[in-house]
Amino acid sequence: MHPSGIDTVEERGLPDGGPPREGESLADLHSPFANQQLWLEAPGDDAVREYLPEVASPFTEALSSHGEASLESELMEMLLGELEDEDFVEGLEALGVEAAGRAMTAGLVFDGESGVPVIDASEAERWVEEVGDRADRLLAELEDRFRDRPVDAVSDEELDAATEACGVEGFADPLDAQELFFGRLKKKLRKIAGAAKKFVKKGIKLASTFSPLGLIFKRLRPIIKPLLRKVLAKAIGKLPRSLRAPARQLARRFGLQAELGTGEPESEADLFAAEFDMQVAEAMLAPDEAAAEALEMELLAEERADEAEANVAEQLDRARDRLTRDLLAAEPGTTPTQAMEQFVPMAILPIVRTGIKLVGRRRVVNFVAGLLAKLIRPVVGSQLAKPLSVQIADKGLGLLRLEHEAESGRLGAEAVVAAAEDVLGEVFSMPEELLENELLVESVVQEAFHRAAARHFPAEMLRGDVPAGGSGVWVMMPRSTSPVYRYRKYSQRIPVVLTRAMAREVVLSDGETLEERLTDDGETRWPVDVEMEAYELLPGADIGHLVPFETDGQDGSRLEAAAEFDTVEEAGELPLPADMERSARFRGRGRGRGRQLVRIRVRGRALRKRAPASVRLDLTGTQPSIRLHLFLGERRAMAIAQSVEKQQLRDVVDAVRAVTGRPVRRVIARRLGVMLKRRQIVRDTAAVAALTDQLFDGLLATLASQLPTLGSSLTASARDQAAGMTVTAAFPFDSTDAIGKGAPGRVTLTVGPGRRRD
């Protein structure tokens, strides 16, 4: 045993050169490449070269608790329920898309220390700082206006008028990210003030800590800019370590056993918004200004910790570029063990940050690096990379225009790097205890590399027994910012003759089926000819990073373009690339890959996503309640209006039932489950699903029974200028226990024009 406690190569009994000997480790590795023989050479005595540095947590110690009294905990839960706001999440996502687009299109600069090209984030930073300054001015004006006004002395109308009048000048473009965000922020501020007003009117003792109203806006000012800087950090490729932990500390501080993040929020924006809500609630409950200032100091400490963090996306860019150059410079037939050992720790860094700790795992890291180095040996060196590049370029001539890059050999070397990164994502997503078993790791590496090779190499390069990934390959993008990449793109458009039955089985991210999206877009004749493009985000990336390069020069904002990209939750018979289809079917089991997206075009026009339903939990009223909002698109709304006028009421029920199927119910069950589990109301997933079914069934039953009286509302909403209409079902409960038992009271149904949410 080595003095460090790490086994040396000799002590593991690896061969010292030549082909593998029977019974020895690694003997069953098989290269997926055609007409190549992989000789397994030992890494040598210096296979273990450097220790992976310990990842130290930057989290600050929690401030002293304000107490865990039952009343305080209940009030915190009620505040969080009142503050949840899907619209605010959309506002944060809009800022992220715009900031990422600005960063990616600003060009590259050379890092002063390393001398390597990096994204010029200065313009995006200035833009987000401007948004933060405007948000602070808005809060300062509201603080001054309501400085001495008791919370319960301000009417809802006065508060609405004040937030609309304060702070931010208008913008010409209705899709401008700033305008969208500030609209959402103003609504959020009204919700915060409204929650305070409800609690004061209830006579809750602790509510005195957030009156007068100006005090609330004063305490929000130190919270808003750190939130926006987190959005910026994500946009430029940073993955803040402090994203989840502070909010979990806050939850524990107030006696809430459920941790933030339960239920797998869909995006970083969900987490940013949830953390912001927790911080707002704590600021409101601060018993005095000293406690509020202590919270501000904690937020500053967290920001400093995040600022000290390295940019993970930039580190990956450098590691990929270094390995690419090393592979091109290597002599053909050599085993690039050292280069791979340098690459592995950087490639798995995003995985390390989400749970797997490699302290004391250097032996595992170098073992996997050695396996990969041997597997890629047949395509090492520029003489092999150049013909591979030509074949990859040929696969993307029509879509990616790669022909001018073929001669350098870089496309081929990058394909090798991408395959290695895929394998590492899969291997280091395994449970820690399985990483200790070298035979199991070896087996996983072998299988994963065959899959990765099928994704990134033309089928002509592979052995006949390696399943091909399709007619195209995945290519690092955008090419104009090489060697800085943020996504991969499948090299060929996929034409599909889509029948209605096929479209009905394809489920998109918000539970909407492709049939519904096409129908609402105006399609009336089937089958429909569509084209699909496939994308995969790299670690640290989001939709905003690909939008500037994938809009084909079309008019419109980045926000509008971002709506063209969506996730396929259930593929049905949709002919996605083979590996992508597998990912859609087994979503959530983890392959260590980034989010995969599609863009679907009909006659050159891209379809845009929209959420067909949302749900709201309200614990602040005289009775707890759940409100279910069902959005009906413009075409469906007009069809309903016509059916009402003709007294074809069953057609109305049919039209609404068509958008309340199992896919959208699953999405709403996930969202409702997050809310209920955080508040200890319902923990069982099956119970949440049953409650969700009750809500949808109750909406349908009430609609059917009240159609004779609802007809005028349906018609008026459909004829309104706003696109589409929203049907809202409000379900009262006698208590939170009644929610857990799935026992709602009498349903109240309302209809309104456009998309409506609380």
C-alpha cells in the first residue's frame, strides 16, 4: 500500500504493457471503434499524480434563532404559502435569458491570469446592476411613501396605484426582459404587503414586527440585489454554492422540518425565488432592526463566498480545450493517461457540487481516467482526428456549416472529449458505495462509452455491434465562440410526418401534448409535416445561452425566442435521436447529462410553449384553500364560445376535458406536492396525486353543472382582446388536516379573459 493510503498500479496487479493477460483487471474492455485493436497498456508508476483538492464549504454560520415557538413556525409557513408566485419565477427566468444572451454575444476576452479566452461578462454585469439599481429605487420610493403608515391602514387600491406609479419608467418593447421582470416584481411586492395586511388584521402578535408598511420595503432592499446577482452568476456560468443551504438553514431556524428543494424544482429560477421568499419572510419576522441588520450581514457574507467561487463553466471550457489540444498533439496510438487524469476532476466538478464528494476518492478518479484513456486510444492524434472531423462535418453540412473546420481535426478531438464527458457524468452519478467496486465501475465505463461513442461519432466509425445513435452526431456549440461552448446540437434536422395519434402521445414540459399545441396553433388537417431540432445544454448553461445563436436572425426578443425550446417528457413514437429518446423515457434517473430540448417547426414557424395550468395554495384566508387555474388558448376559447352560442354544451365539456388529461395532472401534482410537503400537510406522493385528480374532476363536474349560467362569462372572455381565457376553480377546506385527507368543500368556479394566475 502506498504511504498515502492509495493503491499503486503495481499493487492492483495491472499489466506493465502489451495486451491484457487473462484474469487481470481491465481485460474485458472493448473499443467501440471499427477495425481497431485496443492494447491495454499500464499507466506507469506515476499514474497517481495529484490529489483532488478538498471542496470547502463557504457557508456562514446561521444567525441565532428568533425562536422556534409554534406560532412563529406557523406564521412562517403561512407567509411562504402566501408569497409563492409562478409569475415571479417567470420574471427571474426572463432576466436570466437576457443576461445570458448579452454575455454570449459580447465576444471573448483573454483572462489576465491564465491567458485563455473567456466570455466577456462586463456588459451583462452592467445590465443586471442597472436592473438592481432600479429595483432599489422602486423599494426606496415605496419605503418613503409608506414610512409611517400602518399596514392595515393602506387599502389594496392605494397599494396597487403606488406600486404602478413608483420606480421604473416604461419600456417600448412589451417583451423587454426588464419590463417583464418589474411587472412581476411589483405584483410580488403587492403580495408581500397583502400578506402582511392579512396577518395584522388577524391580530397575530408577531405581525407587529412588519408594521408600518414602509418597514417591509426597507427590509426588502438588502435582499433584492443579491437575488439578481445570483441570476447573473447563473447567466455567466457560475453555480453558486450557497444556492440551497441558507434557505434550508432558515427552514430549520423556524422549526420547519421540510427542506427547501423537496419535490425537484424545475429550474434554478424556482430555487432563487424560493430562497428569496424565505429571506423575505425572515426579514418580515425580524423582531427588531438589529436582527434585520444581522440578516443583511449574513446575505453579504454569502455573496462574498459566491464571488470567491470559480466559474465552473469557464473551468470546464479550459479543461475541454486543454484535452482537445493534448489529443491533437499526441502521437497516434499513444494512451493519453496523464491528459485524461487532468481532465477528469474538472469534468466531474458540477457533479461534485451536487452531492458526490471525492475526498479520498483519488484512486477512483484515476482508475476511471485510465479506463477512458485506453478506450480513446484508437482516435488519438491529429492523423486520426482529421478524417474523423471530415466525417463529422459531413453530418452537419446542411444545418451547422462545419466544412471550414474539418481540416483542423478539432471537430474529431472535441467528439472524443464530449464522449469522455458523457461517460464521467454517468459514472460519477452512481451512488458512492458503488464507486468502490472496480469491476462494477469498469463495466459501467465500458457500457457508457459505447453509448457515448454512438452519440458523438458517425456510425461508419463504429463496430457493427455498437448501436448507432442515428444519422447525425452531437456537436459542441456555438462554433463562433470556440473554445467556449454552452450547448450541443444534433447535426441534422429531423423531418416527421406527424399523425394526430402520434402527437397525442407526445407530452411536453408543462403537461401539454403536442396535439394540443399544434391544435391551438391553428392546425386543422392531419397528418402535419414538422421538422425538429435537438439540443443539449452543457453544465452551467441555460436556454439564454443558445437563443442568440439559434434564432435564424428572426425579429423579436430573446424572451420570445426562448419559448420555442421545450423539453419532451414523453416521446411516444416521435423519432428523436436514440439517446435523447432514452433520456426522455427515463427522465430523473440520472445520466449526468444536461437538459435536453427540442424546437419543433411547422412550415418554417416554431411552436412556442405555454403552461396550460397552475395551482395555488392559500393558508392565509379564513379557511385554507387551493385554486386551480386552467388556461385555454385562443383557438380553443373561440371554439367554446361558438359551442355555447349554438347550445352545444357537450362540446364545451369535451374541449375543457381535452386539456385536463393525465400529463397535465402529473405536472400539477408535482407542483402541488412541493407546496404540501414543505408545509408538512401531505407527504405521500400517491395522496397528492389523488388530491390533484379530485381538483381536476371537481373543476369538470362544476363546469358541466353550471354551464347554463356560465355561458355568458365564457363567451365574453373568449371575445375579449386578451388571448385565450382562464377557468379557475377555488376549493375551500375546513382545515389543513382536511387538505391532507382530500376533503375539499364546495367548488367556486370563475372565468376570465387571458392567462390568469394569483
